[in-house]
Amino acid sequence: MPERKKVLLRLDPAIHDAVARWAGDELRSTNAQIEFLLRRALSQAGRLPDHAGKLPRRGRPPKAEPVDDDGDGPGSEVEL
């Protein structure tokens, strides 16, 4: 994935507060909410580039399966 661009954005404090509340309601960061809104606006205007990367998935990444050293797979019983 290419490195993400960093930009300085100046917003009216009331607009920032409204976006931050909206982001909280949708369990996003304020930055992710701004990107979501920009992508939606570009898409609706027919200006979203085809090569634009997807938004990262929200939430925690899925837990990895436990690694079993003996190769029998997760959850295998050990006989004594």
C-alpha cells in the first residue's frame, strides 16, 4: 500500500466539532470520517479515481489462529 498523504486542514471549530461527533457515532476517527466524506463526495460527483485505494476496514483486525508447533493444527489433543 502506498504511503498516505499528510495534509494540514483548517476548519471552522463548529464544523470540526460536528464532524468529530459524527465520527464518534460511527466509531471512526475524525480523520477517517473526513476521508469517508471526501470519498463519498468524489463518488457522487463522478470524480473518484478508479485507482483510488479502498478505505481501511474499521475495527480491530481479526485474531490470528493459534499456531501449533507440532503441525497437528489448532485444538489438537496431546496424549500422555
